[in-house]
Amino acid sequence: MGLLAASLASPPARGVIFYSTADPTFNTSAPTGTLANSGWQWVGSWEGYQAVPIAPQYFLAAHHIGGSVGDSFTLNGVSYTTTAYFDDTVSDLRIWQISGTFPSWAPLYRHSDEVGRSLVVFGSGLSRGTAVSVGGVAKGWDWGAGSGTLRWGENSVYSVVDGGSYWGSLLYSLFQASGNPNEADLANGDSSGPVFVNDGTGWKLAGVAAAVDGPFNTTATGGEGAGFSAALFDASGLYVWDGTEWGFVPGPGPVPTGFYATRVSVRAAWIDSIAPQPSVDTPLLSGAGTFALALGLLGIGAFGLRPSLRGSTAR
């Protein structure tokens, strides 16, 4: 059972939070094994947030993190100056054009079968904070302090959510007490972070981080500011802000919360109309000649933007 909170933003912060560990150095280098080349090589720094090249002269970011023409996007230690941008009218996506040419770019996920598929997501900074409990029963963790270092985690697509006229179609992932040591949730500050899914032929860009569930409260008193932000694997027994008031989350638990990413597959035609990819994707340079990845990225909830989803349970 997944909690669909009405508010899709929270106080400024940044980072990936893990169920298995509070170690701030966890997953701070590129994934290996079956997760090798799962997107780390394409994560760049934009306005203190993250973005991903999608064509020789274009990169994709979240609209709500802002930015100006003339600002620099940094990928693998190389800076590229932006020359123009293009906003989607039905989602939070923004395409930026650069001067120069990227040596490599992420292919797009173009299928409509995301639900149930595993994903790799990237974020920067926050460690897991203090434990949240109700009546002595563990529920999750507050957001902790951040180190500003790029990290990666795993999750899966639980459902596709209609985010309304601003957010558009969203991929929703739950933070669950799974056996995967890389099970991850996002925190405010991870906006524009990429979500990659393997379609059987390789890892493709399937989403752009947009928002998280919350805020939460232990009582129904006070306004939105009385709540707290947290990564919760069980929100039952707590209250969640629905945009106007606190709503109680009933049990039995667990009722996991999660994060939302703008769905790329349904906007692929729009992306292609502006930033067409070559018929053959350029492979990333590898070996000793590859530049070190830029770190210090940020994410979700820029500029206090607080559009909201209304609903109760994602199915």
C-alpha cells in the first residue's frame, strides 16, 4: 500500500537516504557489476542541482529548479555554456541547449512498461537523520546533515501517477523495508536528479526527480510549517499534509511513502522535436582518459514551489 501525499514539496535540503545504513559515504562511487553504466557517467551539475545530457548539444533538467541562459552546465569536469531553453507545457521538464558538443549522452526510455521495473536514482548530500517512531514503533528517519557528495540508490516503479496540469505524468517509487541494501528515498534538494531503467538493451533515462511525499506530523495541530520532512517506510499512525489540513494515515502498516519523477517516455516525442538523438547512441569514453565526475549536486523543491497532488492511495 502506498501513501500518496497531497503536498509535493518540503523545506530545502538535498540527498539520497538509504534504508540499510546512515553512513554518509555509502554509494559515493560509480555502481559496478550489473549496475555498471547505469547513469552515473551522465550526471552533470546545473545550478547546484543535477541534469543529464540527452543529445549532442542538449541536456534535460527539471523546470522548477530554474537557471538562466549563459549559465554553465558541468559534465565530467568540462563546462558548457547554455544558449537557449525550451519548456514543456504539460510537465516539469526543461531542455537546455549548449554551445559546444557533449562527448556522450543518455538514451531515453521509450516504453510504457515502467511499472514494476527496477531503477537507479542519483542524488547528493543528505545522510539519514534521527529515527521517527510512533508509540515505540519505528517508522523511518528524519532528514539529516548532507555532505554534498553524489550518491546512487535503487528502488522500483510502483505506479504511474497523474500529477495534474503542472507536473504531468509521474513515476512513483516507494521507500520500503526491502532486502536490497541500496533501497533509497529522495529528499528535498534532489530535484532534477535522473532515474534510469534498464529496458533489456541497456540503461535509459526514464525520469527526472520532481518531489517527495510529505510533510508529516504527529498531531493534527498547526499549519503545514508545523510538520517535518522524513523518509518513512511506514507512515501509519502519523498525519500527512493534504494541502489544506492534516490527514491521519490509518493502519495496519506498513504504509510506505516515496518519491516522484517526471516520466520521460510520454514526453519522448516532444523531446525529439527539440533535441533529436542520433540514430546510434554515442558510447561514453571509458578507461584512464575519462574525466572525473563533477560532485556537489542538489535537488527537489527549489524556490519553495509547492504545487500539490490531491488523493489518498496510489494503486
